[in-house]
Amino acid sequence: MASQSALNRSVTRKAKWVPHQARHSLATSLLRAGASLTHVRRYLGHVAAVARRADVSRTFLYDNAEARTAVATAMVEVGERRTQLLADQDDEREATWRERALNAEEALKAAHGEILAQRTRIGELLGQVRDLQAEWTEEAIQRITTENTTLKQRVRQLTTDNRTLDERLKAARSNLRFQDRRVADLEARLTDPASTI
């Protein structure tokens, strides 16, 4: 009798088999075979995506050994391609960083050269200023300063005069336009006797 009830329970369990059990069995098999939990999760997620894309049920993929093998092979190939793509991208980034570093180094050398050249030029100009200061007497410097001040005042006066003349020119042009319109109106009246009546 005990064996009969065990048989009944076994048959009952088989009768209640659901697709989730196939998924669970596959996951358990993968874990027992040494796959990491992350790999199993990723694999089960990919199975769902593959099933949607292939328009088949996940149960079909779990039950059909050939389909499961094809999916696993495809996932391995995709993983290898992704790994290769990431390696290529890393190599490309490394190359661009090397190139940028070399370009930056060259630019830095050029900047240092330019700074050195500018410092040399500044030194030369300061030397010339000192030479000029030594050559010029206090009286000559005072005379040039006075002339400079006078010239600045003259430039200010000329600028003011220029503005005034510019404003007068604008006013004259405006008056001229007004007079031209007035002349045109008078000529129109002369040519059209009906409008004067």
C-alpha cells in the first residue's frame, strides 16, 4: 500500500508539471554544473529575450535540447563578439589617449618655447626702455610729456568737433529729404490741376 501511495504522488506530481519547473530544472542543472548564479540569471533572461524574438515559447526552448544548445552557442558567440568589441574599444581609447598625451606633450613643449621667447623679448624691450631713460634728460622728458598732453587735448577737441559736424550733416540730410518731398508734392500739384481746386 505504501508503494501505491508513493506511485500516486509521483503521478500526481507529473500531472502538475508546469513550464516553470523546466526553467527551474535548467537553472538547477546549470548551477550544479558549476555555472555562477550571475551567469544563470543572465542565461535565463537571454532565453526569455530569444523566445520573444524567435516568437516561440520559453518552454519550447527549455524542453528542446537542440534549441537550448543553439541558444547557448549563440550566447557564447555573442559574448565573444562583445568581449572582442570591448577589447577593440579599449585599444582604440588607449590609442587616442596616447595620441592626446603626445599632442599635449608637444603643445606643452611649444608653449614653453613660446614663453621663453616672450621672456627674452620682454627682457630686450626692458633693456631698450632703460637705454632710452638713460639717454633722455629730465627736460626732454618734460617737453615730450607736455607735447603729449597737448596732443591728447587736441584729439579730444577734434573728436568733439567731428561729432558736432556729423550731427549737422545728419540734420542737413534730413532737411534735404524733407525739402525733396515738399518739392515733389508741389510738382504733383502743378501737374494735376484737379487737386488744386
